[in-house]
Amino acid sequence: MDKVLSGKPIAALIKTALKDLIAEQDIKPRMALIQVGSDPAADYYVQNIVSNGSKLGCTVDLDTLSAETSQAELLDRITKANVDPCIHGIMLQKPLPDWIDDTAVGCAITPEKDIDCLNPVNLGKIVLEADSLVPCTPLAVLCTLRYYQIPVQGRHVVIIGRSAIVGKPLANLFLWKKTWANASVTICHSRSQDLTAITQTADILVAALGKPEFVKADMVRNGSVLIDVGINAKNDASGKLAYVGDIDYNSCLDKAASITPVPGGIGSVTSSLLFLNLVKACLLQRGVNKNIDDFIGLIFGA
Ligand code: NAD
């Protein structure tokens, strides 16, 4: 088993599969990317999406709204993108200003164009094991395990974090009756008691809590697989800005059978999967339905 689970080869496979599919289906996927205000991290992510789009042959229409944008103005922009037949997917850059209700905005995105999976219809379909647009980060975790051929079926997965975009959908995907899932799942959160006693029982431990280097070696079982979803900005010893995960990589490396690095792990897979969702949405709007298994087959081979 590989010790360090890099996301880079997986991202490359996804991009190749998407380029081939776009050419084969002769489609021109187009995304509306809406950003409210600006900050260095959000600007970086947005530019990354625009540049990935052009490499893949997808158009990304960046709509940058002022930091003072009201909820009504944002909902108006979303409505316009919902009804525009040239737009196949809508992506809303986070964070949004405090006065904007994330749930209301997520509900406003039409489910067929909801490539970041904010609409409750898409989240509900995951619970029902019905095909839908699946949030990119949970899918990135499953693609990583699939690529490195790490068995999931029947194993105990512990997820730290219960957000609607990572922890909850990921827990539900792990429960799907599929050979790449079929896990027993425990979700922990900020009110869980004796977290270490729970995390030590994990065959696969997923950290998605947004706390830099929170998971230490004593929380980890020998020989377990560690998946780090966290991306936290931190000044390194020389005062330079660096990114670290939610797992203390250096202290956990020896105990883990495998571990995803940060950066270069789950995050790099996630950014490619946004375009998988865009392509899926574009095909759906043409009446062509490709489900998760179809995409897994296209990316990794049968
Ligand atoms: P969030 O803040 O919405 O949720 C964090 C969750 O962690 C909450 O459910 C909370 O209960 C739990 N939590 C917080 N402190 C805890 C503690 N001490 N013990 C146990 N549980 C605790 O965060 P999110 O949006 O799910 O993001 C989580 C992390 O993943 C962040 O670092 C974020 O930057 C990162 N992220 C990465 C990607 C990617 O592509 N790799 C995508 C999305 C988010």
C-alpha cells in the first residue's frame, strides 16, 4: 500500500477522462462562477477554477459582485443563471457575507445546475442512494481510496466533522451499497465525548474539522488510513504563509498505513471534480445520464 496518497495522479486521470468525454460527446460545458467580494484565498481559488476550465475546454463566466451585495441581488444573479440555457453549472464561491443565508442561496440554485451540491434535493438524493450531483470533496475522498485500491467495504470509517458540504454527505456515500463503499461509519463533531477513544477504532480516519494539525499520533490507530480534508493557512517557522491539514502529518506519518498530504492531497482531486460535475450537468441537460459508477469506470477503468 502506498504510504503517501498524493492527489496529483488522480487529478491528472480525471482531467484526461473529462477531456476525452467532452470531445466524444462534442459538448461545450459552461459554468457561472459567482463571487461576492474578494479576499486573497477566495481570489486564488477562483483563478484556479478559471484556469482549470480553460485547460479542459470548459468556459467559466466569472461574475464578481461587490462585497456589499445584498441577498436579493445574489438571488437575482442565481435566477438569471438558472434560466440561461447556455449555463450548465452554477458555482458560488464561499465564504459569503454574514447577511447572506447560505441555505436560502443553496435552495435557489436549480438542482440540475448545482455543481457544488448546495441544494437540499441533491443532498437528499445522496441519503437515498439516488444518482445526483455529488459534492466534490466527499467524492475526492472516495476517488482517492479507489485509486490507491484501499479496501473500504466492511471497514470502520470515522469522520471528524459534520458539515453539510463534507462530513454528512461523505458519511452517507460511505454507506452506499457499492463495492467502493459499504463501510460502517461513525461521525464525530465538536460535542463528541472522548474523541480519541473513537478515532482509535478507525480503519479509515477522515479529518474534516478545519482545525490545523488537530489530529495527533495518540488519536490514531497503528496501521490505519488517514485522509486529511482540512486546508488551513498557517505561518511557518520563517513567518511565510503555508497550508496545513487537520492532521498533524509529521507526528502521524509513522503510525499510519497511508496518509494524504496537505497540500497535494484531497484538495487537488476536489478541484478537478468540480469539472466532472459540470460535465455531468451539461450531459444531463442534453438528456444523457452518466452516474457515479460510469464516471469511476471512465476515470479508473472498469
Ligand atoms: P465546517 O466549519 O463547516 O465544519 C467543521 C466541522 O468540524 C463541524 O461539524 C464541527 O462540529 C466539527 N468540529 C469542529 N471542531 C471540532 C472538534 N474540536 N472536535 C470534533 N469536531 C469538531 O468545515 P467544512 O466546510 O466541513 O471544512 C472542514 C475543513 O475542510 C476545513 O479545513 C476546510 O478548509 C476544508 N475543506 C477542504 C476541501 C478540500 O477540497 N480539500 C473542501 C472543503 C473544505
